[in-house]
Amino acid sequence: MKNMTPNSFVFSISILLNRAALGMYFVLAGIDKIQGGGSKFVHGDFYKSTIPDWLPGWFATPYGYGLPYVEVVAGAMLVLGLFGRIGASACALMLLSFLIALGVRHESLPFHPNMIFLLLAILLSIAGPGGISFDAIRCRSCRIKSG
């Protein structure tokens, strides 16, 4: 089997597919929350099932109003590969907060979808957006101008 290096085409395609899948997950989740109205989301599903008892309302309410918009922006950043590491890091932080808020039991943790998405987001924040991204195009144009 051919060695997969960060500059190889196969590596770039695999990063693109993973980046697009995670990004679309966040974009669609954010749009779903926005469509119902921010207030409806915050005072409905968010307060009823997501917020832990120990989290104060003065922190939870602004987080709930901002969450859908951050999901859409961070997801779009991943899909496009524009500031990909920042987008992946934002997704990782959101997923970590979801895991903390939901209080996932220890025995189900390795197989919980948010845990799998968190590990993918961490991988993407380390590996970067890959060769098929706006970041790669932007970096190539910077090298051409300076070279």
C-alpha cells in the first residue's frame, strides 16, 4: 500500500470527506435550531433537556442564544476549509461542552456519537484542513506573492 503522507492526494481526499461530514453536521444542526427561532430553542429544548442543574442561568441563556450561530459558522469553516483549524477547534469545544452538559455515563462514553465527533474534531484541528481547501489555496497564493 502506498504510504499516505500529508501531501498525498489520498490524504487530502480523506481529510476533505471527514471535514465536510463534520462541518455539515454542525451547519444543519445550527440551521435546525435557528429555523424554529432562537427564543423557542433556548426556552424549549435547550432548557428542558440540555442544561445541567449546576449551570447558572446567567451563563446558560447567552450560550443557548449564540450556540446555533456558532454551529453554522464553525461548520461552514470546516466545509470550506477556510480557517479550518479554528473551525475544528470551535467544534471540539462545543462537543466537549455537550458531553459535559449531557453527563454521559462512563460506560457509554467511547461509543457516544459526540465523543466520536469530538475525536474527529481534534484530529482535524491537529491535521489542518488538507490540500483541498481554501486555506491551501490561500497559502499557495501567499507563497507565490512573496516568492
